[in-house]
Amino acid sequence: MIDHISIQCADLAVSAHFYDTVFHPLGAGRVMELDGAIGYGRDFPTFWLGQQTTGAGFRESHLAFTANNRAAVDNFFAIAVGLRAEVLHEPRLWPEYHKSYYGAFVRDPDGNNVEAVCHRPE
């Protein structure tokens, strides 16, 4: 349903390092770079980072990225914590969403709520 999402970053290099690292267990990475923007995905860019150029202040976004299994969610979380990301929610089942929803939530370097989620039962 979503073609792509783009967010602006206070420090593109810091945010790029964060996403370069946490996307690895999710099977995603850099697939395109343009002047001042980096596109991430598996086959084509579905998530873009760019240097902040518009707007004042900060408005939090929630970004949820699909993981193939629960181990990938756990690995995403461990890597993010290793990068000193603020922990919002440790990996666990979220039965209020559905019985197999397994997710972990952290803050990226710009303060966005970033989640890795697996919908498969294990």
C-alpha cells in the first residue's frame, strides 16, 4: 500500500549510520543515493532520508519496518540499543494488535519512533 516514505534528519550522516546498521537484520540497506538523500529498501527505495531543509521544530513520526522472523526483530533491537538508541518497548508480543504481532520500538537519532515487526507466528 505504501510506495515510499521520506523523513528529514537533523544530521544526515548520523541518521544514515543508524539506519545502515539497524536495517541489516531486516534484509534491507542502501539502494540509491541522490544529492542530499539516501534511499533504503530491499529491491527499490521505499524509505528515504534527507537533510532537514524545511520546517522548524520536530514532529515525531512512527516508522514500522517488516522483519522476516522474530529473531530479526530481536537482532534489530540489540543493534539499535548498541547504537545507544532510546528504548521505547523491548521485543515482545503485542496481542492487542493480533496474536502473532511481535515488535520492538526504539528512537532513531532524530527522535522518531522506529519499530521492527514480525507478523508471523513462531
